[in-house]
Amino acid sequence: MNIALASDHAGFELKNGVIAYLAERGITHKDFGCSPGERVDYVDYAEKAINEMIQGNFDRAILICGTGLGMAIVANKHKGIRATPCYDEYMAEMSRSHNNSNCLTLGGRVLPLDEAIHIVSIWLDTDFDKGRHQRRIEKILKLEERNFKSQRI
């Protein structure tokens, strides 16, 4: 598994903790920013990581801002991305097993590192259940095909 990571300034410290955890587990990853002390717009950094993922260079992404919500909004503007903000272990499990999430978003201002690590661990280790959930993912993909061609929000 190869993970793209990015954060804004509000998620910087939590991102570094997640990177240390990934390294500890031997999971390949790349940090797309931001750098220490920078005050940045989360949009720019989500875009960097997600574009790399869309190009096939990464299997999944973890994006971190103050709440995880902004990063999720940006990531979900891209075809094929199912970004899920997760605040507890149950959400992480369901995001993978039911929604086949390929992008986890976390909040640096709302999650302590130990909780975030538990969420990341579950998100990484939970398989997609397929079955009735696959049918729903296929419906989402059809919506994307239609909407990405015809809509501009």
C-alpha cells in the first residue's frame, strides 16, 4: 500500500504523528506538505495529494486540516475519490467496509494523536465488504460519470 499525505497548518502536527506511525508499520508514503510554520490553504495541499492518487501513484490518501471537513470537500470534487472524515473507530471501519473509502480525512484540532492513530489503523486494515455495498459504489460511479460531464457547481 502506498499512501499520499497532505495537511494545512492546522493539521501539520497530527500529520507528522501519522507519518511516524506509517513509517513504524513500514507503509510506503509521501508527504505533499505543508511545511512547518507555513499558513496555507488546505485546498492547495489536498489537490496535490489527490492529483497524485488519481494519476495512479498512490493507492489511498490521508488528508488533515483543522476538522477534516475542508479536505473532504476538496477531495470529493474529484472523480473516483471517496473521502470520508472520520472521528472515531466505528466511522473508520464503516468508511472502508461499506463505502470503500480511498481517502481518509482527519481533524488536527479535534483529534488527539492516539485517537487518530487508532482511526488510521482501522482504516488501513479494514477490507471492503463488497456484496450489497458494491452495488451502491457502482451507483456512485454512475452518478460521477453523469455529473462530472454535465455539472459545474
